[in-house]
Amino acid sequence: MSNSNYTVSALKYRPNSWETIIGQENIATTLKQAIDSNQLAQAYLFCGPRGVGKTSTARLFAKSINLKHDPNLTDFTYNIYELDAASNNQVDDIRNLNDQVRIPPQRGNYKVYVIDEVHMLSQSAFNAFLKTLEEPPPHAIFILATTEKHKIIPTILSRCQVYDFHRISIPDMVAHLENIASKEGVKTEHEALHVIAEKADGALRDALSCFDLMVNFTNSNITYKEVVKNLNILDHDYYFKFADFIQKNLIHESLLLFSEIISKGFDGRLFINGLASHFRNLMIAKDERTLKILEYTKDTIEKFKTQAELFDNEYLTDFLSLTNEADSFYKTSQNQRLLVEILIMKLCSLRAEKKKLNFLEAPIIAPDFKDINLVPSTKHVENQPLKEVIEPKEMQSPTKTYEPEKSEIIRPKTSLSIKKRSVAASITGIRQQINQESIAKNEDGGVEVLESSKFSQKLLEEKWNEFAEIKNKEGKIGLYTTLTKQTPELLDNFLIKFILDSEVQKMEFQTQNQLLLDFLRAELKNGHIQLALELTKSDNPKLTQLTSKERFFQMAEKNPDLHIFKEKFNLDLEF
């Protein structure tokens, strides 16, 4: 740019025609047609964010009104009056304006009054202005401009044509900046101008100010690297790195990266908001229909699409909730850096915690084996979580069998056709079912006999302990302790009884039960092996034999307040 007679871009390239208005084409078209058809209102209200062209449009509209009737008019001094309501907001200021309104224009047909920041007027000033606005002289037109429409009293709003100016889109700003750069002979990178437009946040005036700053800083050669450095902008690459670290549960790498950001002078809250925006963009990028919402370059959008494939919607929603929560507590936090670091730790740990929780809370389905078509296979069963768990109940049996008070039967992987479901079955019934179905038809229609090599209790214990040692080497210390604390007992029909101490042990055991069964069947060469899980019997066997009424009175003996509680709330207990 030339330094002689220098004018900032915001003034030099202020719109001087309807075609030069950026991002408000609908409003420009409406106002132009109103002038052409001579359908002018007495008062207009232009509202919207700062820097989107409200005042510039008002000035252009005021000039165009008089040029319509007098094309040779060049001096608008006596036709256009501007009033800054921020500094002239008292009753006396409005009274002086009302006195001027009565005087007709010396040239042209209209006197146009542009009142900027009209929401700054006091309540008494609004009331003084109301009568004039309601019944102005035929030669007077008012154009009110404000950034805070909600502060305008309803009686003023009802007397104006309201035009809502919206934020200027990033593509429109980038195109405008490229046009100015070409006129001024400034070399630019498209990505650099895109960053400037993002920084402006929909305000074209701010974008032009940043543009002028970068022209001076880079000597008319605006690059992406220099823009990020000079405007103190946190690069998108940082957020992409953070998302990768979070996906891989790399807590320490994330903390080091955040420390690097802090060392460059960036605020913690800026980082939180930027990270939240990044997760929002990832959510949007997961669907082709919403990609148009992303106002970024094609290369950046492709990055978002690629990274979005690594995250489920559920995780992204949780990430957004955590970042929003951290942002709400940031201002009042005594240790703001620690707050952000805790957020990073939570984000990195969320996926692992959720996987563990989902596994522990997985539903348990118990089929009724009376309606199951069992098609066993001698092939090695793939490792997979437990799918069927049976809690047997007592049944009459002619043979001597082991019947635990509460146990679970773990079936081998089979092809199942289930018609009904039940939550209970007996070990005796399972044994009978297996004996009847030891011979099944194979895929060719022939007969396939399951491998059923006999094995001793000692051999069972050796293979059991061998599996436990494998889990110990894998770091599963809790499971190793559970497996070695009790000794498995071999019953008839290759049924293995194993006693557990608690529900917690049972849940942990079930994470590996299919692997255990596969291991035992392969090592012992027996496809009929089953596992019966039993919880340790209660120390007080009488307790399980008591009725509901007896249990209540037994507890009431230890805690007499139970009777008082029952009577006070008039509880009708069902015994």
C-alpha cells in the first residue's frame, strides 16, 4: 500500500453503492426497491452486531433517497443529520432534534436523521422522542441503528421498519479481502485471509483492521504463519493434536502440549473454548449434510472429516459437556491452570472408563434350554464375552447330582434357536439335555460326535492353574487371585463347580469365562465341559429360610425404630 494520503481500509472501502455492500444483499435489495417505488417509511431500525455495515447502509440509504428526486444533488450537508446517541442521550438533546425536524430541507425533498447507538438513550429521552417519531413531518425520515435491539422500548419498535443485519460469513469476508489485496498489490495466502476472517467473528470492520495490521507487519506479504503469530491465534493444529492424544488416552503428552500453549502466552479459557469448538466441528463433520456449516478451507474440512471417524457421537457429546462445565467454573477457580489440566485428564480417560463401565453393565441373558436347538461344533471357539448365563433352581432327579443353592451354567458356543426365555434351569436338566444331544448332525447331514476325552481332577487343576498363570502375566492380578483362591471341583458329565466369594468376583470372572472354557476344552480335549458358578453360602443358613414377615421382625429387634417408621408413615407391608 502507498503511504501517501494513507486511509485505513475500513474507510477507504466503505460501501458507496448498493453493489458494494458485503453480506447484506437482501437488505440492500429491499431498500433499493423501496426508493425506486417511492414507498418510504417514516422510520427504520437497523439492528445487528458491530461492524456489519449498519451505519454505512444508513448513510447510503439517506443519500439515495435525495438522489432519486434530484440526481444533480452533490452537497448532502443540509439533508443528512447524524446523531450519536451514546454521547447525546439526554432529554435536551432529543428536544433540540425535535426542533430541527420541523425545518424543511433547503435542497431535495427529504431530511434524513441517522441516530446511531439509539439504545443508549435514557428512558425520558425515548419518551420525548416518541411523539415526533409517531407523527413526523412529511419531509423527515429517521434511521435508527443499534447493536442491542432488546433495549429498545416496544413503543419505538412498533413505529419502525426493522431490518436485522446478520454476521458476515467467512467466505464473503475472504472474497472481499482478496479483492482489496489485489487492488492494493498485496500478496496473500488464502489460508491467512481465512484466519483473519475467523478472528473478526463476523465483523467486516474488524477484519479490515486486522488486514491493515498484517500489511504493515509483513510488508505486503501476508502468510498464514505470520498471521497466526502476530494476531495471537491458537493454531488449529494444536486442537487436532489434542484430539489425537485424547483418542489414544495419552494424558502426559496432552499435559505437555498444554504447557507449551501456556508458555506462548495463551489464556486457559481461550484453550477451553477452542477445544469445545473443535469437538463441535468434529460432531458436524460426521455427517455430509452438515458439512456446509463448517466455514473453513477444503483442506481443513477434510482434516475434520478424517478425525471425526475416530470418535462416536456419544463421546463427542460427553467431551462438549466436560469442556462447557470447565468453562463455567474457570472464572471463579482459584487455580485455573489446574482446572484445565484436570479437564485434560478427564477427556483422556473418558473413553477407557466408558468401555469398562459398559462391559460391567452388559445385560445378562438366560435362555430356557427346553426350547434350544443345540448344534455343537468341534472347532475352536473364538474368544468372545459371555452371552448366556443360567441360574438353576432345584429339580427332582433320580440320580445323585450336585445342585448348588445358586449357580450359573456357562454353555459352549453353539448355534441357537430360541423360542422362549427363562431365568432359571437346573444342573440336572442341563446334564440330561447334553446326554440327549451329544450326537448331532453336521453340515453335510452326517453324524458328528463331540470330542469327550475323560480327565482327572488333578489334570483339571493343572490346566486351571496354567490358565491362571497366563492371566497373571497379562497383569490381571485380581482375576488371578480369584482363580487360585478356590479349587475347581470336577462333577459328573464334565461339569466343573467353582465357588466365588462375592458378586464383584463374579462380574470380574465373567469377563474371562469364555476364554477359560475355550482353554479347558482345547487342553483337556473335551467339548462337553461346562462351568457352574456358585456364590459362597451365607453364614446364617436360617436367614434364607425365613419368611418376609420373620425377616422384618428379626431386623426390628435390632432396630426398634423400624416399627416407629412403619406406624408413622402408615406403611402396609406385604408379608
